[in-house]
Amino acid sequence: MTSRRTLITTLFASAVAATGLPAWAQTAPVTLLNVSYDPTRELYVEYNAAFAKHWKAKTGQDVTIKQSHGGSGKQARSIIDGLDADVATLALAGDTDALHNNGGWIPKDWQKRLPHNSSPYTSTIVLVTRAGNPKNIKDWDDLIRPDVKVITPNPKTSGGARWNYLAAWEFAKRKCGSEAKAKEFVGKLYDNVPVLDSGARGSSITFAQRAQGDVFISWENEAYLLEKEFGNKVDFVYPSLSILAEPAVTVVDKNVDKKGTRAVAQAYLEYLYTEEAQDIIGKNFYRPISAKAQAKYAKQLPKLNLFKIEEAFGGWEQAAKVHFADGGSFDQIYTKK
């Protein structure tokens, strides 16, 4: 009897060690909060179900993942102000950096903790038009025509809006030859913006459901979702140049250590890099980093002429300082309206 009890105890201890969880947590249900940005709603509905099934099979533990969505910058501010996020899956590294810079919620080197600078998928920015493209929108310079109304969210609160802004700026700089000309170009573009929603999903609703604007500057995955839902009402085009968007993910260290959820939260993010998750990512119109998933979704996610923020703007810290900080180029452009 003693030998049998010892064997059971040893096997249980081994299982605990394999998962990295304390013994009591093997059966106690756990809840995570993933604070994300607007257009990831559909992606994480499917991913959360897959991870919960995987974790249950691996550990015997039930896990529930709750979601919070909104403009990426606004979501970062919510965590800084006390929203109890276990993980943050925001639209850009600059918003995630804010979690370190404002309260030390994560370490400075957070991007080194997961592969690909903690970006398990990428995306880009496209132009969504009305069905049949009646204004003949082909590229960024069509967005400054006086007969075109543009829908895009507010770059002060939305990560997607910052990608939009920087993609338009770099296009103009390359075409017109100077920063001054780029600023003038982007100013004309915002002269054509009738309303600034706080996040990308809000702008999507403004364009598709409220029928405002002639063109919506959109995440690629959001454009595909609009095409699925409003296929007879919208089209979209790829501009000649766009930006490589690299949404970033991190455990929120202060919160997981307080709540005792670090092991599950870390596993939740690591699972994004598995082939099952990469397939879910491609299915939801994000660009996977796995070669297998890239090959599977190559037709729907074609190779494009994309630039990186580091090469054009010196990275997010510099871009935020020059363009999106109080008094930066966006404020200078928009306050003139």
C-alpha cells in the first residue's frame, strides 16, 4: 500500500513539475483576461477555444479567457490605470512599451521573451471602397482628392490609426521627396476625414453600417471581414506601398504575479506560435509567421511592397515622439482643421 501511495505521489509531483503549476492549481479553474485591440475579436474567439481545449488536455485544468477590446492606445492606458489584464495583445509595440514606461507593468526587454520580437502574426493596411469602387480609388494619392471622404480612426487612441497615418506619410515622402511635402499630403488627407472614431472597429462600423465616407483605411483582416459580411457593398484594394504591421503580445508581469496566473498566461501566448494557432491566425486573415501556414494562405494574403517602421521612422519610440505625442505632427495637422 505504501509503495502504491508513493508511486501515485511521485507521478502527481512529476505532472505538477511538467506544467510549472502548484499542486492546488491542477484542478482549480483559472480565468485570464486578454486586453486586445479592436479587430482581433473574431481571431481570439476561435483561438481561446483552441487553447482552452489544449490546456485542459495537457493539465486537466479548465481555463476561461475573457476579452477586452478597444483602440490599442486606449487599451494600454486602461491597463496602466488598473485593468487587471493577464496578457496584452495590442496593435503595436509602442503601445506595449507604454506598459513599461508608465508603472513598470512589464520589463523593458519584454519583446525578447517570445519569438519574432513577440509578434506571432503580422498584418498591413489596405483601402476599402464602396462596391465597384465608384471613386476609382487606386492608391494613397487618391485620398487627398477633394471629392473623396476618408474614414480612419484617431491615432491618439487607435494603434491601427497610427499604422494608417505612417503608411500614408511614407508613401508621400517617397513620392514627393521630403518630410515637409509628406506633412502637407497627410494634412490634406485628414482634411477629408469627417469623423475620427476611437478605434478601428468603430471606423469599420461608421463606413460599412452607417455608410459614411468613400474609402476606409483599414487593417487587412478587417477588410476581409467586411467583404465577408457586406460583400455586395464593399471592395478593397492594395496600395502600391504599405507598412508591415507587427502587433505585439506580452504577459502583464505585475498582474500575473499578483494573481498567480503566470504559467497559464505564458502558455497562452506561447501557443500562438504552434501550427494549430498559426492556422487559426491565417484563417482569420492575419499573416502567420509559420512557413506552413504562410503557404496555405498565400493566395488570400499575397506578397506586397511593405516597409518596416524601423527603416522609415526609426522605430516606435521615435515615431511616437515626432508624430503622436502632444504637440507632434498629428496635432499640428489636425488642430488646423
